Amino acid sequence: MAAGKKWRKFCGWTLKTLGWTAMDPPCEHKKSIILGVPHTTIWDLVISYLYYTSVGGDAKVMVKDSVFVWPLTPILNFMGAIPMDRTSPTRMLLSTIHAMNNSETFHLAMCPEGTRKATKKWKTGYHTIAKKTGATVYIGYFDWGTKRIGRGEPVELTDDARADTDRIQQIYESMHLVGKNKDCYVTH
């Protein structure tokens, strides 16, 4: 459900009040996956929601199901969060693919790191979803060092998920991004 004009303005005002600058409009493609890097804190979700809503976007975001507890559940649902059962990655991927394929417009925000902890080997689920749905993948970012946030540019995918993910990690490395928790974001 798209946010109303007043809510979008409020989200933009809040983002600016927190010192952030929105760099890009919403994704141009009807089916998109916006990668969110570096993911080092739950606050990345809040900042990303404020950004994407303020620019007129409406994105879903995958959140581990254990976070869906009172009083967070209604807030997460309002923000477009989708509970993710990390014990069954295949079931999670299939349900996301099904939802995206059965929607005319579906923007999905994902963190390829798969965790807020430092990790060098990123997950490739975004690649599987993109290939099965025809979604365009964007190099989204939230840089706590400069407080700039954007959906970034689209990136072309091949049929090699691991090679594409390694290439995308190199793109992010060249961006010199800073996570809120600096020790939780590592590059190659």
C-alpha cells in the first residue's frame, strides 16, 4: 500500500532531521530488488523505510521472523516487513518468488550479507529471486559515514550467482561505505 502524501513528507522531514540525504528516486522497474549494504544495525531498516517512503517508493523488506513479537509486529507489518524463516531458506525463497510473480509491482529490499555481523561470504538468494521473477537488482546503500542513502544503480546479472555476488561485493568495496557499527562491515 502506497503511503499518502502527508506521510511521505513526514518521513522525508524525519530523515532530514536525522541528518540523512536521499540520493535517488524510487526504482524505475516494476519488479526490483534493492540490495542494502552495509547492514550492521536494525536502524538500517528504519532509515531505509524513511528514505524509500519519502521519495514515493513502497518496498517490502525481509526480516527474521524472531523479531515479530509484540509490540514490534504491527510496526514491522506497517513498514512492509515480511517474516523470514531462516531455518528454511528454500521455503522463504519460493514464497517470495511466488509473491513477486503474482504482483504487478513489487520492490523488495534485501541485505545480501544476511546478518548484521561481519561476514565476507554474502548470500545469493537475491540472485535466485531476480532470475526467477525478472526483477532488476539495484546497488542500494546506506552510508553512516556521509549519511547518504539511495537505491543506487541497476546491475546486470549473469547465470553465475557466486561470480555476480563477488562482483557486486567489489562494487560496494569501491564505494567505501561505513556501517553504523563499523566492526560489523568487512570487505573482501
